Amino acid sequence: MSLDIFGFRALWSPFFLTFLIVVTVGYFFLIDKYKYKIEESKRLTSLEIRLFLLAMVLIYIIKGSPLDLMGHLMFYAHMIQMSVLLFIIPPILIVALPVWIWRYIWSLPVIKTILLFFTRPIIALVLFNVTFSLYHIPFVFDVIKTTMWLHEAYTGLLFMLALSMWWPLMNKVDKNRSIVGLKKVAYIFASGALILPACALIIFNDSPMYAAYSDPNLWAQALALCVPQATLASLDLSGPEMFTSLSLVHDQQLGGILMKIIQEIVYGIVLARVFFEWYRKDQEETEAEQLNGYQPQPVE
């Protein structure tokens, strides 16, 4: 069955799109207007502009496009949403905002105190992965997935914790919260290992875990989070099998696999970047040592 039955509003979320456009325009307007009032401010680079726009587009795709509706219909689509929200958008946003904006944010007293705690590498790593794993406990997941305010609050919390988790890897502002060299490699592997139990539980379970996708009543409640109530009341829906040929178990397993694959791809890219930086630094140090050790022979 086609997704068109849910209507334009459920498919394309025009109000959310308007909100993101306002946020984007407001961001560039405020940067241009107030940058001279912030110490060490500079014009945005083309890379920073492109990355910020990319982050906004990705946010709309996962929360405003038909993918958001599919995430309420099928578990694997939901896991694609969560993967992009937690493993792709946060590092892009951290790099997209220029250093002088981050320095200004860190200079705000209350915010600085909060950030000092939540961006400690071990605390950030543990808090994010524990919160992520708790989310995928069936009872917790079903309650969050069928309660509007709880769904938005928990998703927002996960996103903020994801930013904290990525901060030690990506930031160029707070050297005390940055990790370098082999510590970065260990941090990435630790994050992958901590998230593995939740993914394995989903992938290797041979029965449907989440009532929000298997129970028609709870499934309809979850749909109400993105489909207008009037539209939903006019439809005769029985369950996700109306929109996919995948069984509930295969849908669930595919979701876990996609989550782990996307995470591993992102971490692989970060690891490649770490090794490239390490190699470049090693080459520069070797060249510097060779130059310093070279003594020209006197001419006879």
C-alpha cells in the first residue's frame, strides 16, 4: 500500500520544514549581525556553511520527510533515523560551527559547568551508550515510542548525549576534553563495543521484541505521533505488513544490522582520519628531525 494515503502533512511535515528554514536563516543572520561583538570572530568559511546546511538537510530527511513516517511503520526505517541522528549529524554539527562560536558557548558560566561534566571522555562514552541501550529495552522502547512528549524528550536527550560523546573526538576548542593518538582509537573501539550488546540483542532475537511494531493498537498509537488524528481515524489499518513484505522478525533484524553497519562505516571514516593525521604528523616530525640533523660540510 502506498504511503500517500497518510496525506501531504504526514509525508513532508511542512511545519517542521518551515521551522528548520527559520532556524537556518536565523543562524546565518545572527552570525552576520553579532560576529563583530564576539572576540576572535571570523567570517564563516565555505566548508562551515556547507556542513551546517548539510546538517539541516539531514535533520529534515530523518524527521520531516517520508522516512520519518516510515520509521513509525517499520523498525528498520526507525533504526536508519537513529543512526543518522546519533552517528552522522553530531560530528557534522561540531565541525560546522566555527571555533569562535564554540568558545563563546563555553564562556557562558552555567553552560560551561554543564559541558565540563558531560564532555569528559569516559562520562560521555558511558552515558551515551547506557542511555542508548536503555532505549532499546522492549518495555522502555514501547512506552517512549507511543508517548509524544516522552518520545521527543528522550530523542533530544540521546542527541545531546551523542554530541557529548563526539566532542572529545571532533572538537578543536577544549584541549582538556580532546583525546589524541592511540587514545582516539581506543575511544572509538570502546564505543563500538559498548553499543554491540544492544545491536546483538536485536539482530539475534528470533521473535518480535517491540509491541510498538507488532501490536496493532500500539502501532496505531505510535503512528499518531506523526499522522494527524483525523487522517488516522479515516484509515482502516491492520499493521506494518500492509506496507512491507518483510516479516516482523526480519524487519527487526534488518534494523539492528543497518544500525551497526552505519555506525561501523562512520567510525571507520573517523579511524581513517585519525591514522591519516597521525601519519602526516609523523612525517612532519621526521622531516623536521632530518633538517635539524643536517649539517652542511665546509667548503675547502
